[in-house]
Amino acid sequence: MSSSKERVAGNVAGYVDDRTGAAKWLKKNLTKVFPDHWSFMLGEIALYSFIILLLSGVFLTFWFVPSQQDVIYTGSYAPLSNVPMSAAYASTLHISFDIRGGLLMRQIHHWAALLFMAAIVVHLLRVFFTGAFRKPREFNWLIGVGLVTLGIVEGFLGYSLPDDLLSGTGIRIAEAILQAIPVVGSYLAFFAFGGAFPGHVFIPRIFMVHILLLPGIFLALITIHLMLVWYQKHTQYPGPGRTEKNVVGYPLMPVYMAKAGGFFFIVFGITAFLGAVASINPIWLYGPYTPGQISAGSQPDWYMGWLDGLVRMSPPIETHAFGHTISWNILIPGLILPGILFTGMALYPFIESWITGDKREHHLLDRPRNVPNRTALGVMSLTFIMISLINGGNDIIATHFHLTINDIMWFTRIGLFTLPPIAFVITKRICLSLQRADRDLVLHGKESGRLVMMANGEFVEIHEPISAEKAWTLTQHEQPEALALGTADSNGIPAAKGLKAKLRARMSQANAEQIQTPTETEAKELEGGHH
Amino acid sequence: MSNELQKFSDPGLPEHIHRKADTDPAAAKKAERQVAILFALSAIGTIVLIGSYIFVKPNKFVFLPIMGDTNVQQALLGVGLAMSTFFIGMAAVHWGKTLMDDREVVAERHEFRSPESDRADFVATVKEQGAMAGLGRRTLIKRSMGVALGLVGLSPLVLLRDIGPLPKKQLETTSWKAGTRLVTDPGDRPIKPADLEVGAVAQVLPELIPGTERTLENVGKDAVLLIRLRPEDFNLNAERLSWTHDGIIAFSKICSHMGCAVALYEQQTKHLLCPCHQSTFDVTRAAKVIFGPAARPLPQLALTLDADGYLVAKQPFTEPVGPSFWERSS
């Protein structure tokens, strides 16, 4: 029965296809397969919170006045009546107290920003720990590193816009970092602020960057990021029937559309709920910015906290020579260390493939335990960031837990160097232990919990064999072998020498330290021997 | 040795297990009803949103546990919006999970690498088309193009020159001059030593020259903290001691680390603390750094009295205030 509805749909589709030839492309892509796993939602959360940021941000621009002109506040928030302030701060108060839903949108915008950064970071960790960045996905890794970097900047600019006492202090610190750059620092600061700090142009300038320049770059990068995911097809976790040559999952239409589209609304709902019930950045309590005042317990948003923590623990070192000053206490924690960390992160896929010599495509994800050194490196870096983050909240921690700032600083100063390597060693050991546990599970089966008393009085627990699917999932991965460096190859060409080759050989060897994956042969031998 | 061992083999995709709703029409009907209820909850949320926008007074606050004073309208708008979106999502996901076909499908992947012949063709094409432009032969064009493109890259730098003035000596100077009176902030009242008790602390600014206005740029460099101790508390060299007056000592309030206002004064220990990065300065020892990342003491302002008995600056600051910069000489 060809209903009239179907005929209309057919006509519309025909009209569009006559002009675009889209039918073939759409037919192919509507059945595109997407693997299903909870960890694949992390990137989705980042994407959806970006859309929420665009929507709520547009709402805010209708009333926000990006200006540092002095005005006298006359709005409905009585405690600040007749107080001189910038138009930016006054308009933020106006949005918060005199626009229906204004405070809600401000809080949704701020919560969505925190969620955006959190989702990006956790998504990045997922990609790192599962090896999803390997060939052919290095470009997407680089774009991702770009996005997280820009996200930090975008978030900082965003919470600076209201020009309140807290955020103005943050801008002051940013100005000091600019000013500390050798040779050109004072010039950069004066150019950025249109003269001496704070000036009257910085808020309008960062407003443009915050609402146009960076969101534009974000949109472009996110588009490329997703197009590459689309074109390269999603990675998948190893399991029965899943290979490097296929992709197993649900078709885009309808299951993936329903789940992913529905998930957008769920993320929106949760963000709106947070905006409704959880107060965030109550700028009316801080007062307007003036460089002569400050509030105690000044804290940046969480994704800036680790940088602040590094700055706080920095030893007071400055060099004064030849009539010039270099502030190592600002440059090292504020620019040099973050620069090294982010460069290392960006280059990691290339470093890993250089060590392993593996130039093949990878579409099956790694279980983190099967790549102990990478997993340990990730935990090591996280530990570094966490120690820094702890020190970023040292004043809050000190007052809440009755500790001295001095103790926290020395703990983090020493911990910053000692704890990451310890975390590396522990993580690697845990990975190898988990490999050992996998091996036991495959070879000896799982504990059934049933105890049997043998004729000789001995108690044994019955082990049940695991399923063929499970055995395959636990054993399908390859184990790297140490690259034979340092000896001539089969053609008699002498191996590369020098520090670089030695380093590579050493690391390749470390990668090969693994618990032997159990094989079916071993399993059968054991079976024969046991019973 | 490991080569001789037989690896486990891939058992292939496990058999599909049907859901209850796939086989039992009653269960499917129930799932359908659940989806409809979720959509209905979303609709209720939108009604809450519209209702609270129109009917709730914008300035009504209630005290709620944990949340504190809450604007009723903003909270209800938020709850309505949250419901209206969240339940659409839940409905779609529930629909997808219970009623849409959940058989996994398999698609093939293809290597991204183009066949060798295509790659060779590509290189050949680039070479051929490039040769048409004749860049290899026409070195004059190549060089002049390089110069032109390099120069055009300079134009944005030139055009951006006017985004700010040159710093000149602005980072090194403040409004304080010899004889500038210290005035209260806020209030702009001149200060006599008797106005300050021992242990007191006050934020002061330089007195405005009539006809001028105080800008935030001024405040950012001029803000000074005035602290009164007992004269015997000081542990200063003769010069710095001569900059105090009867136990009253003045320091720049702008942190020598990153420019925050050094606003926390601890009366017992006579320490000044910057809340940004916890740099701590000992007032009795000319604001020596005793903790934290600041590398230099807060600049001290020399004090004296004018003819009318008001506190004035004996001289300008002898060093730049605020965070370090390249041109700073000490």
C-alpha cells in the first residue's frame, strides 16, 4: 500500500537528488556502522556541551555589554546600588537579576564549559590509554591536542569577561605572564591591553576572541575531527568477530541516531539541571574589579588549576643581569613546563611508532594492561598534573583540612618529582599483574566458588573453563618483541649507532617486558595434565 | 618457540540474543508506552518552563537547604528546561534500546593507502602540472614571488601596530612624588599618624592633583598599604628605618610576583600574604619574602610628614612596583 505520505517523501527525496545526486551517498552513509561502547560517549559529551555553549552563549550576547566604560549600577541588586563599575560587570548583573532565565543561562553556560573541558580531557585519556591515536588517526590526535589547548584559553577568556574582582585578578596574572616573556614581554602586554593594565580595551578585545575567533576555529577543527572519524570509521574494542578489517556495530539510522541524538538531549537536560540548582560563579558577591583589591581564596576554574598550582610551588628565582630581569618563577611554571607537556602529548603517537617500528594501521583498540609502558606513562603524566592541581588549591585544602600551606607546598614540590616515577613503576606492575591474571584465567578457568573434598582429605576449588569468546578477547592481541638493534641486519648493513639508537633499543626492550599470552596449545596441555 | 604454539582462534560474532520486546508483543507494547510516558514528561517540563516564565515573580527568593537563597523563577525555568530536554533524550534512547533492531551489523574496512599505481600517477601529475607553471625554469618569477609573499605576511603585523602604545617608562613609574600626600581609599582623606593605632593597616593612594581623575591604571601601580607597628618591632637597616615614621611603614600593595593585591595582613606575625600564590612578606624586615614564589620584596615607600602634619611620600618609589619585566634593571 503506497500511502500518500510515502509518495510525498519520495517526491522530496527525488527533488533533492535531482539537484545534488545525494541519494547514493546518503544511502551508503545512513547505514554506516558505529561500534557501541560507553567510552565512545565521552567525545559525544564534549561535542554536545559545545553545542550547548553556542546556544547559551548566543543568548548571553543579547544583553552582555563588552565594555570597560565606567557606569553607575542602578539595577535591582541592592547591595551594589550606585557602585561605580564597568559596563561589562553591570550588564552581567543585569543578566543575572533582571532578565528572566538570564541567571539560568549564565549558569548553564558556565557548567557546560566545565563539562566541555572535563569531557575533552577524559575523552583524550580514553584515546590515549586505548591506543586509538595510532596510525591512521594521528591527525585527529593532533587536532584533539589543539582543541584541548584552545579550550583552556577559551574558558579562561570566558570567565574573564564579567570583569568581576575574581576574574580581573586572573587577567592580572595573565598580564604578568605576558610581561615576563624575555625581550618582548612589556611590548606584548602593552599591545594586548592597549596600554597600561587594565586599560579600557581588553574586555571588548577578548569578547571578540571568545565569541567569534575561537568558536570559529573550534567549529572548523571539530568539523575536521568528526569528518575524519566518519571517513576513517570508528575504532572498536577487541572481541569475537571484531578484526582490523571490519567494524561491528549499529547502523547510523535508526539506532545510532536515536541513541546519540537522544544523548544530546540528556546532556542538555543535565546541564540545565545543574544551571537550575547549582550556583556557579556568583559574580555579584565578588564586586567589580579594581587592581587594588582582592578576595581571599582566589581560585581559577579547574582546568587552569594545575597551571596555578605549578606557579604557586615555583621557587622564587629571578635572574638580574646586564640591566635585565628574567622571571624564572613565572616562565618555568607558566610557559615552559606546560609547553613541554603539550608538545610531548602532541608528539606521542610519532614517538611511540618510532619506538615500536610499527607502521601498520590499527583499528582494534588496546586493552591498557596489554601496553604497560604507555599506560604507565599516562598515569605518570596524570600524577604530575594531579600534584600540580592539589597545590593549585593549597589555600582551600589548608583551611579545610587544617594543614599548613608550607607543608602542602613542600609535599607537592617534592611529590612533583618523586611521585610520577613511582606511579609509573606501580602502574606497570599492576598492568603486568593483570596480564598474569588474564593468563591464569585463560589457562585455569574461573573460580566457581565450589569446594570439593578429595578422598585424601584435600580441599580443592572447582575451576570452570571460560567461554571461547572470552578466551579470544583476552588473547587476541600481539605482544611486541624487542627490536634487534645494535647488530648488523641480514644484508650486512651495520645498525644505527649513537644515543638515539641506544635509547630506542632500550625502550623497545622495555616494551617487550610482558607476561606471555597464553595459547591454545598450552591450555590443551594443561587440560591433559590436570585430569 | 612461540611460533609453534597454536593461538586461540576467533570464535566469530556471538549469536544474537533477542530481547523480550522482540519476541513478546506485550513487552513491546509496554516499551512503547514507556517511551510515550517519557515524551509526556518532556512536555510537562516545557509547560513548567512557560508557566514559570509568565506567572512567577522574577524577584521572589526562597531559602532552600544546601542551595541557600534561591530565585524561584530562575530555578523553575531551569528545572522545566532540564525536564523538557532530558526526557526527550531518555525517550529516544529507550526507544532505540528496546524497540529498534539491535542486531549488530558488520562493515568492511579498507586500507587508506592508495594503490601504488595511483600514488605514482599522483606524483607524475603534480610534476607534470607543476612543469606547466614552469616554476623550475623561471627562477625570476620564483624569487620575486617569494619576496612578495614574504612581504605580504608583514602587513598584518604593521596594521596591528596601533593596538597599543609602547611601554616607554610606564612600567617603571607611579604617581608618587616627593611630598605627595597619602589619602585613604576609599574616602580620599589625608592621614595623620594619630589616625592609625598600633597594629592597624590601611589601603592608601596618592592624593589626586586637582583637575585629574583616578584611573584603574593608576590604582594598579599606586596602591599602597600603610601599617603601624611599634617602632621597636622593626628589624631594618638605617636607610629603611628612616623611611618609616614612628612605627608607620608603607609598601606597594601590588605583588612583586604577578601583580595581585597583597591584601591579607596577619597582625600577630606581622606578615603580608598575597592570596593569589601565597607569597608572604615580613613587614618587620622591609617586606622580605619568607614564603612563596615572589622573588623580590614589596617596594617600600619612604614616608615623612608635611608642614600640616599629614603623612606624605618622602620621595617616589626607588624601584618599579608590580611584577618583573625584561627592562627592569634590578
